[in-house]
Amino acid sequence: MSRIIVVTSGKGGVGKTTTSAAMAMGFAKKGHKTAVIDFDVGLRNLDLILGCERRVVYDFVNIINGEATLNQALIKDKRCDKLFILPASQTRDKDALTLEGVGKVLNELKETFDYIICDSPAGIERGAHLAMYFADDAFIVTNPEVSSVRDSDRMLGILSSKSKRAENNETPIKEYLLLSRYNPKRVKLGEMLSVDDVQEILSLHLLGVIPESQAVLNASNSGIPVILDEASDAGQAYADIVNRYLGEDVPQRFINEEKKGLFGRLFKG
Amino acid sequence: MSLLNYFKSTKPNSAKIAKERLQILVSHERSARSQPSYLPELQKELLDVIKKYVQVDQDDISINYESDDHQETLELNIVLPENI
């Protein structure tokens, strides 16, 4: 049984593409055949985060218009042969995606893939609507910050009323909270909303917390999904989230400030 | 005094403010989501009708919509001026 997962947030810049890339690589590394699709037509970036920007020949819109086959457009990752990327079109405008076209592509992918991750654009317009319409699960990426939490709640409303599952009165989309750019130190100082605060407001199941991390910029600079930086905090947080989603019982981490030992305190300010 | 202030945390807890603001906003926006879309229009028209007979303001009329599994309730509350 394959699952379609939408990575969404409403607000821009909270870490949707970083999350899509990390989760896709995580599932693939666990042996699940995974496709990750960029829905941000006109502003594609997933290819860049995954480091395959120079291998893009055909894109999502080409398939919908019948100018290329799915197999021609899918880019196989060089690090993991279970991971495939479907880039967005950079030149067309966003009306190039149609409900029918997207549905057809997703149905074809479902025949051979275990997980299909839809990287949603920011906003609540066409691209975002199509990215979530066919979803079985939703990863709501939220920052502990007022505008992001509000937009996430708005997105939840849209998921529960405008998705295919909602329109057909099927079991609702399963929603998971991924709280990113979390800074336990500022939470402790009362300067940042805590995990509990955000969960209380959104009443969502917490899949995991991703700490604010320098590793994320380092990873995107070099086109390597941060989950492959296994020594980094953000990389480990995503690895935990992958395992948790796949049903393993992994305790939550990165919620409280790491206690530095005397040694650490002596050598680092 | 300044020494006492140093130990006493006088810094406002901005996270707490954020949480309170969000709780109010989110619950307000959620209730607006579940309301039928004709509600603002209905409120406006009702106000126009009532204004024909008594002088009331927009603020004097409140419409509440509630729904549960069994029924939907539309509650209309009009505050009339004191001396008619």
C-alpha cells in the first residue's frame, strides 16, 4: 500500500523543502521506494536542496502535458537508488498544473512507489491546493512563532474541507506536527513558544521537533539532504521522525536544552 | 533596589503573550470557519430591516451560530435603545 504525504505549512520559509528532502531520503534509505515531487511551479528549489539541479531535463508540467513520460522525468538520486525526484517546472506559470493531470501522475506513481511526498509551495493557492488534494497524510511544518502557528491552523482547516478525502467523506487526512527551528534555550527563557504551547493551540499529534541548526544551511549549501549529516542535531531529529512515522517507538529529543558537562563548558563559551 | 531587581526576573515573558494571543485568534478563526458563508450577509440585511423601525448600530446586533451532531442553532441578539 502506498501513501501520499503532503508537506505543508501555509507560511513560507519554515522548512517545507528541507523537510521534504530529508524525509524522502530517510524513507528511501530505509528501503522504501520513494518519490518526492516539487509542486512549486515557477519557483522550484527541491532539486537544489537534493543536489540534482543539473540533471533536470523534463519536469512535472511536461508529464501533465504529455511531452514526456514519467520515467523520463523522474531523476534517480545518485546516493540512494530508492529515491526519485520529480522537479517542478521553472518556466511555466502555476496554472499549468491541473487537478486531473496531477491525479493521473499520482495514480501512476502509486503503482510502483511506497511513499510519494508532495512538497507544497507556500500560500493557499493552486499549487498548495493540488499538493494536498490527494494526500493520505499531512506533515504540518510549523515554527514556534505566531504567524507560522496561525497559518498552520488555517492549513488544517483547508485539509479538513478541501481535500479529496474531505470531499468524498472518506477517513480524514492524518495530520502530524513537525515543529522546526526550535530553540530550547529561548523556550526556557520564555522567549519562544514551547512544544506544549504549540500542541495545545493546534491540537496535533507531534511527530517530532527539529532544533534550529547550523547543519541545515550547511546541507543546503552543498545540496545534501540534512538527514545524511548523521552527526548533526537536525539530521538526527529527521532520522528519529522517519522512524517514528514508520511505527518505531522513538522517544522525543531536542525539546530540552542539552546539559553541557564541565568539559564542554570549559572549552566552549 | 537594583540588586533586588537583578534577581527578580522583570523581563516580560513574550512566549506567554504569544500563546494567549494565538489561543484567542485561533478559536475565533475556527468558529468562523464552521459558520455558513451567508452569515455576514444575513447580519447586514437584518440590521437594515431593524433600522427601519428602531435606531440601532452594527454593534447592537450579534449573531451566533452553533452546531453539534443533532442540530444547528442560530442565535440572534438585538440590544434596543433604552427610551423608545
